[in-house]
Amino acid sequence: GCLALGKAPVFAWCSGFLVGRTACHSRRPVPPTPPQSPAPFLRSSPLHFFSGSGTKQLPQAIIIGVKKGGTRALLEFLRVHPDVRAVGAEPHFFDRSYDKGLAWYRDLMPRTLDGQITMEKTPSYFVTREAPARISAMSKDTKLIVVVRDPVTRAISDYTQTLSKRPDIPTFESLTFKNRSTGLIDTSWSAIQIGIYAKHLEHWLRHFPIGQMLFVSGERLISDPAGELGRVQDFLGLKRIITDKHFYFNKTKGFPCLKKAEGSSKPHCLGKTKGRTHPEIAQEVVQRLREFYRPFNLKFYQMTGHDFGWD
């Protein structure tokens, strides 16, 4: 039998070698034209057939936020797609390294073939004032993805991450309130500020139409990863290759994990720094934060046309 590979021109694997549009019984090898987009098993093979080919492109899509929303999970899941190529580390170009120039930024990108998308993720872009204009100056057509999550749990998760690095920081409660007796929230604390999504989104909408932005639910990324990934693949104009067959639920971590990660045949869960146990926060503190965020959440639902169900 013949196994078709790649996109047009059609190839077949016969008698141990690749042939062009030739009958399967042909013994004479025809030099194949390189396929536009390699089949997934070729890309992940240890031989890296195409490692030297392709060109470095500026990203056509960027995951711009939000911190502790599920951006790492989304990127790891997306990298399973044969037509997605992404930088592993966060480049922080549009917030910290803009002065290094676009040539420096492009050089960080992986090589891509025709039909493949170059991506990066840096969650701090969403809250960086200059980032929308800078990304728009690179390309007005850049597709932007924002992973959002209930701002109260996001703030607690943010605090938990800082606490793991600096165990001597003040309590969550003391950092949350400017004045505990009046219940006045300290909006200058970044853990609180990041979750005022409506405010940050206004800056982006001055430079990009809402249709060029996709808002991914961090909660649904955990409860229904394949469903959320379907929306992302559609938004990026990719064939829906990542489906529920790619995931299994890890009860210990409370997260979905990949049955096979990019370039590997082994199952893959996110590292130890993901899914940390949150500290106990007094119920009245959580309640006060819910009240604080409610009007901002409702405005965000209006702006995006999507109710994320946090209230």
C-alpha cells in the first residue's frame, strides 16, 4: 500500500523510498520536490529533515496576555500543530527590548516553511502601555490572543508565584487593601491591576479592531482544552488538527496534559511551577475583591461580546 505524505505535490512511500506522481510499482526514484509543509512525523523526527530550511519571520500571531492566565499551557498545546512554530522563551521585545530593533527580534524566531505560522508569547504585553502601538507598527495584521481568567483567582495565583520566590513578602490581605477598615483596594499593586481587563483592552482597541483579537477562557482551557483550541485554530486560519484525542486529565495536577508533546512520543504535563497550591485567603477578602472587579468584568464582557461567567 501507499502512504501519502505532505501537501501537493503528492508523494507516496513505496518499496522504501519516496517517489513523485509515479505508480507504486515503479522502482526508479524520482527526486521529490520539498513539500510546502512537512508532515507532522517529519517535523518531530530526531533527524530534523528540514532544520536548515525555511526562513525566520516576524510573528504573525502573539499571545499578549495575561500573566497567570494559562498562556504557557496554550502555547504548549498549540505547538503540537504542525503548522505552528513558536519561540520557547518569552522574548519581552515590545516591553523591555524594543530598542534592540526588529532585526534582533526576528532573529529570535524559529525558521518556518510556507504555510506555517510564527508565534511568541509574552503575557506582560497586555498591560504595557506602549505595546499596542509598537506591535501595530510592526504589522497592523498581527493576530492577538489574550488568555483571561477570573481576576480574583488570577490575583491569588500571581501572589502565590511571588510568595514561592520571596517567602518574606506581606500577606495577600495587607497588599490588597489601601485601607482595611474602609475596604479600599490598592489598584497600584500589579496583582490587582492586571485583572482590570477592560481598562487595558481600551489601549489595544485604539490600534487593533476587536476582530483581530481572540479572548481565550483560562477556565475552559482546563475544563475543555480541545474546545478552546478549536476556537484558536479557527482564529489562526489553521486546520483543526488538535482535538480531544491529544489530551488526558491529570487528577494530581488538576490540569489537562498532552498525550504527546511536540517532538516527543511521551506524555507531557506543565512543570512544577504550574498548578501551585494557593494559600488560604479570608472569605471576606475574596468577597470584597469580587465586588471590586464586578463592574470591570461586566464592561469587559460587553467589549468582547463574551460572558466569561466570573460573576
